[in-house]
Amino acid sequence: MKCSKCGSSAVINLHQHHLRLCEAHFLDFYSSMVQRAIEHYTMFWPEDRLLVAVSGGKDSLALWDVLLRLGYQAEGLYISLGIDEGIGYSANSRTMCEKFVAGHHPGALLHVVDLRAEHGCGIPELARSELRGRNKPCAVCGLVKRHIMNRVARDGGFSAIATGHNLDDEVAVLFQNTLHWKAGYLARQAPVLDEREGLARKVKPLVRCYERESAAYALLRGIDYIYDECPFSKGATTNFYKELLNDLEMRSPAAKQQFYLHFLQARDSGQIRFEASDQSTVEGEAEPLLRICTRCGQPTVAQDVCAFCRLWERHGEEKHG
Amino acid sequence: MKCSKCGSSAVINLHQHHLRLCEAHFLDFYSSMVQRAIEHYTMFWPEDRLLVAVSGGKDSLALWDVLLRLGYQAEGLYISLGIDEGIGYSANSRTMCEKFVAGHHPGALLHVVDLRAEHGCGIPELARSELRGRNKPCAVCGLVKRHIMNRVARDGGFSAIATGHNLDDEVAVLFQNTLHWKAGYLARQAPVLDEREGLARKVKPLVRCYERESAAYALLRGIDYIYDECPFSKGATTNFYKELLNDLEMRSPAAKQQFYLHFLQARDSGQIRFEASDQSTVEGEAEPLLRICTRCGQPTVAQDVCAFCRLWERHGEEKHG
């Protein structure tokens, strides 16, 4: 297999792009894909300070690496969620982030928020005391991460939070929302969520990169990352959708990319319009009204106290009640 | 397994409806599903004369049977396409239709149009001489069937053409159109296509019935049908989508039904709007402008001669050229 650009030995076959690339040309290709997404969706500029949410996985570390190599000002945020589940998940993933900084970008800043140190317990205990975490702690975990990311971004004066969501992630979410025709969610899903009323701007620079491209990038750049998915994500519907969509991609290379990009194009051009009705106001309104939490001062859709503060309140009552 | 209605031995488990039914209750259930779809989408009334397009397969024969048993005036139309492919496909499917009439509804009228008798050749030869049939004759076949169905419906004064498209068929088409976000097609796909300018009304009364329900209905009613799919449909993308969607349904019973019905609801309620742009005018405009074919007098989107007439014209030139 020869590199389509230089004829030397290729290391990867990108079926969806009809490209076979050698190591050097693939690294270039990946960086340009990210740079083009940043420009195409006007995500940020070189003068912006970015907070990259890193989990120790391939996507977020590849993202941080490529942003720094492209010359952006990017600091990392690792949230230690206190998940062990017999494989030391949180401890290992934190180590990966620290090793990445030490080995690849010794000058880069990694902010760490440790849930157990700050609040006295991690996600598993918190979820156990919480109705919505009865089956899976994922809803609680998502809420906690969004809250902390937003607080750190706001307090640190960052221009945007960058997350490592890749094309496969976005396609799985789009597929899920499309299967149920959730107009509110379909109206909102985007590579950029603008800042508003205390909610930091959110950007997804890897939105055009397939998961296997990030894995290849991390491998070729010598970035060690945590291979395990979060143990709580096992059996998640999103994973089932990803497998289904992989079957689709196998049969029709670029199918996932087209599904996602055609969606954005059709919506941006007005060919397809989504309007949240009364019915979807609660779960997926395009622009839910924001208030300020009377406890923590962060934006919330609740009347007074935000979901994050109420979560810890209930947890405290449970512990002492 | 006990019938959810009467406690006697059940013959089918309808996971998506949380129902197990005995033979008698399943036959009732299937008929009511069809009747409810007819009413819900205001397809037709008892005084309407219907032309049921029958292929000899389970869906169209089940449809014709259930319409007659529900008291509707339904005549059959069988189009002999001249497809043999070593399994006598057309000959066998015609026999199935004739046996159905003789055995189940001896008084029912079956109209037969034989392509070879009328035009001198069948689909395979026609497709071979046609660019668009180079890979698969399916596009040519669809065009021919639509033309003949419309002609017979118009000449016979029928109120509507009823086809046996089931939920699985509709979902596969919806899935295909959604994967590419084809706004024009998504605007049009519906259980009813209204009559307009010489184009007969088209209705799909089985739109809420799963394929396996039609198969069970045919089996229990003693309707013999052709098991083979058309030999040319092997390996079709639609079949691949159907398998993918079956995996989805297996994991989440009712997923297909929800995907389709939520789509119709979201579009009807205006939560989702599709607008055909210039780009999609050619292939899938919501309401393409119709003219009259100067050869056959049938409606066409072409400037003068319709695609059907041009097809035979080119075939004649090829044969004599």
C-alpha cells in the first residue's frame, strides 16, 4: 500500500477520502482536518485561550496535542470523577493526562478538579444516592462534568471549552435524535454552541475526524492513552448505535460523514427546519430560558437552585438522614 | 404462550405492541390495524373503487384479501414484467395471484397487463438496452410499473391505487432518505399521495403493519404466495438497510414503528419542515410541475415525451439500429 501523496509506504487507508497515507502525510492530513473544521465553523482564533476537556482517552489527548501544534493557546482540564470499578479507571486516566503533558508538552498547563477532594465523594457514590442514577450513573456524571467545565472556563476567563467529540460520537447522537425525531435536540446539535448568559462557548474541533483517525494520530504521535471506555458505558445504547453505524460505514464508506455533514448543510441552508414545540420545551428546547442559581451563581434552567447544587444537597440529606 | 385477549394458545408474539395473540385475535388485530390506517390517513371510503397492485407476494395479496374482507371494492392489477431468471419469477407470481382469486375470492376481478404481449419484451431485455439499467433493472422496472398502474387506474376510473408497502418498506426508504437528508423526498414520503393533474391517488394501507405481520396473516389465511424476492433485488441497498433496521428492532422493539410514525407526526405538526431547494428540484421536489406526454397523454415532468415513451422509443431504435 503506497501513500497517495508521496508514494512511500502508507500506514493508513482512509476509505471515506479515497486516500492512503504515510505517517508524515497522515499527521499533516489530520492537523489540516482539524484546522479546516476550526475555520469552517469559525470556532476560535489564535488569540483565544482554550480550555480542552481531557479524559485521558485518544480523542481528547489528540485534540490537545494538535491544537498546541497548530499554535493555539490550549490548557487542559481533567476532572477526576472517582471511578475505580476494579480497574482504577479515574486514577489511570489522570496518569495518562499527566504523562502526556510531561512527555509531549512540558510547558502546558493541566488543571485538575478532583470531585472526591472537593465534594467528599465520586460519581459512583453520588449516583447511588440519586434516583436518576439507579441504572447508570451517566446522567449524573454528564451533569457534574458540564457544571465543572463551565465553572472552570468562566473563572479562568477562557474563550471556549474544546471537547474531543469525534465524528463517530456526533453521528451516534444525531442517529439517536433522528430515530425519535427530537426536533429540539436536532435544532441544537452543532460543532459550536455559542456562549450565552454565563454558559461558556463550546466547540468540537474533531467533528470531522473519524474515531479511528484519532486513534491512528495518537499512536503515530506516541501518545499513550487509556484504552478502556468508562466501565459504566458498557452496554450503552450509544455504543449499540455506533456498531450499527460501523456496519453502515463498512458497506458504504463515508456514509457516516455524509449523514452528519449533509444534516448540517440541510439545516444551515434552511432545507430542513426544526421547531421545538411545547412538548419538547422541557427536554430539548432550542433555546431554553436561563436563570442564575442562587447557590453557586452558575446559569440554570431551574427556577432557583441549579441541578448540580440540588444533587449535592440531596446527597448530603441522604448521608445524614 | 397465551393469547393476551382470550387466554387460548397464542400463535404470534408482537413485541412492539406487547401483545401475544391467538389465530382469531391476530386476524382481527391485523384487519383493525389496516382499517385504522385507512381512517387515520383518510385513504378512501367504502364507495371508492380501488385498484390493488398485486405482485403475488405476501403483502399485496394480504392487502387485497383484507380490503375485500373489510367490505371495500377492490380489484387487482397484476403486471407481468417478463422476469424469469431461471426461477420463472413472473410466471410463478402471476399463478399465485390467479390461485388467490380462485381460492379466496372467486368473484374478484384481476386485471393483467403483460409487458411482453403488449410491447414485445420484458424488463430484462428493456433494461439491457437502457443506460440506467446497466447495473440493475430496478429503475426501469419502477418507471414501467408506475406508468402502467397509473394508466389502468385512470382508464378504469378507479379512485385510488393501493399498494402493499409495509412498515418495513417505508422505514427502509425513510432511513435511506434521512441518511442523505434528501429534503425533497422527505417532504413527500407519505401513506397517501393525493391525486393531481392525471396522476392517480396512491395509498398504502399496510403502512403500520410489520412485514412479519403480513407474512403471518397470509399464512393463517391460507394464502399461498411467492417467497422469492425479485431476483434483481438481491444485494440491493434497501435490503441492507432492512437488515440493519431489523438489528435495531431486535434491540429496541417498536423502534421502526416509532421512527416512521414520529417522523409523520413531527412533519404534520410542523416541528420539522422540509423545503426542496433548487438543488433538489430535479430529483425530489415536493411538487414537481406536471405536463402531458404528447405520445401517451399521461402526466410527466418532462417537456414533451414522458420517460416511459422515451424508454420504448430508445429500445426500438436499439433493436432496429
